[in-house]
Amino acid sequence: MSATSRLLDPGFDLTLRPMGYPQFYEMYRAAIKNTWTVEEIDFQIDLGHLAQRMTPADRHLVERLVAFFATGDSIVANNLVLNLYRHINAPEARMYLSRQLYEEALHVQFYLTLLDNYIPQSDRRAQAFAAVENIPSIRRKAAFCQRWIDSIHALERIASDEDRRSFLLNLACFATCIEGLFFFGAFAYVYFLRSRGLLPGLAAGTAWVFRDESAHMGFAFEVLRTVEREQPQLFDDRWAAQVTEMIGEAVECETQFAEDVLGGGVVGMTLKEMRQYLEYVADQRLAMLRLPPRYGARNPFPFMELQDVQELTNFFERRVSAYQVAVQGEVGFDHAF
């Protein structure tokens, strides 16, 4: 990469030396150190809870939750392959995206296993797997995602500032609205159940997914910060207005999902609280983009304090020790080749 090259320049740089963006390589290495498998999760206690300790409203919540998860990570993976990988012009960044794609597949496997275990009836399981077609609240979220995937699907080559703006809006959408809001809303339901002593298998797997998704957001925000340093003219008032509007629409989509999820009358969680939490998360995403808050909401859920989204802005400054495997070998970034 030449000294004048930029992250969203057209082309497909293949050379890791000299390394233009070592921060992305470090993110790749950090992701490799944190590896888990679905086979490590024990769902046996969960099955007893579903049969004996949960109300019909609780079970409806869980079924809607895993139905969304089962398709949500596939949507993210599709955007990664169809849009992100082809336009981020740094091989070390594409190394991270390759690892993210693996993690999205792992999440899909996790939720596949959940559905197979939690919903033994084949007809109800088929309905859950087809949620984007037959469950209106999930169909609306999927349509929102697909619209943003399609927004740059025909973009073969980034050749202008307007192309870069379109790409950055897609990236911001998946970081702030889909992984950063849709998924974090779903995590809140899981941790709510955990606070009641329910479904430890779901909670254990979700803790790992939560960490992965936090890292995915961290990568996307680092791409945005890098492009802003290189081409600050792209991040103007129009950009701020478009992102704020996008996040507002995502909050409305997720609120409709909350109406569905909580529609049976789940004891201990109200729609008003969930709406407030979504607004709180939305404001945190805006803050991560250095944009003013839209809602001024506070976190209404004490059980989310350990997973407080405010901490995610410093995610990569903390050492993750919960689950790591050893990676051998060091790379010096000052090497020419």
C-alpha cells in the first residue's frame, strides 16, 4: 500500500507488506484467541426449565427470540460477503472479515442447535426457521436489513465520494442497527431470563455471542474512524442526519418485535421498559459515532449492568480472559516484507 492509498480506494490490494492498517491485524489476532464451540454448551437444564419453570408467555418469548437469531446472523454474513469484503481495500482488514464470517456461521450453528432442542415439534420448528416469511415482527426487521444490503449490492467499484457515502451508510447500519441494536435488544431478553435463574445454556452461549458481536462492532467502528481520518469530508451534516434517521427506524422495528415478544404478558419486563432500553442503546450507538443523542434515555435494566453497552467503546482496551486459546508467533509491523 502506498503512502497515499486509502481504505476505500477502488481496487483489491493483496499485499500484507508493508502493512497499512496494523490495527485490523491486531483485531484478527484477538479474535483468533477467543474461540468457542457449540458442543461445549449444555442445554439439559434449559429443557427442564422450559417444561417445568416457564409460563406460556416465557416460552413465547424464547421461541420468538431464537427464531430471530436463527436468521439474523445469516443476514449479517450475507452482507459481509456481498458488500463489505469486496470494498474494504486492505488485506489485513479482510483477514478480520474472514474470521467474522466464521463467527457468524458459529452463531448460526448455535441457534440451529437451540431451535432443535427447544422446539421439538417439527411444524413449530419449521415456522421458526421460516420466521422472515411468516412472523410479521421478524419480517419487518429482515426487510430493513435487506433494503440496506440491496442499497450497495449493485456497486461494483467504489469510484466517487457518493459511492463511499453509500458504503459507509451500509457499514454503519449493520454496526449500529443490526448487530448493535437488534442483537443487543435480543441479548437483553436472554439476560432478563438469566436474572430469574432460567436457561443457563442459552445464557452461556449468548455470553460468547455477545463478546463476538462486540468485537464485530469494534471493527466496523474502527473502519469508520479510519475513513473519517482519511476523508473527513464524507462525515458531514447529511451523513449525521441519515445515520440518525436510520437508527430511529431501527428502534421502531425493534419496538414492534418487543410488542410481539412481550405480548403474552411476561412477568418482570414491560414494553415501556424495553422501549426505553432500545432508546438507551440507540443513544450509545450515536455516541460511538460522535453524534448527539436522540432520546436521552437511561438504562432501565439493572441486570444489564455487567453487559452495559457503554463499556463497549473501550472493548479493545480490556484484556479478554474469559475464554482464550494460545496463539504462537509475533509479527513486527515495521517490516517491509
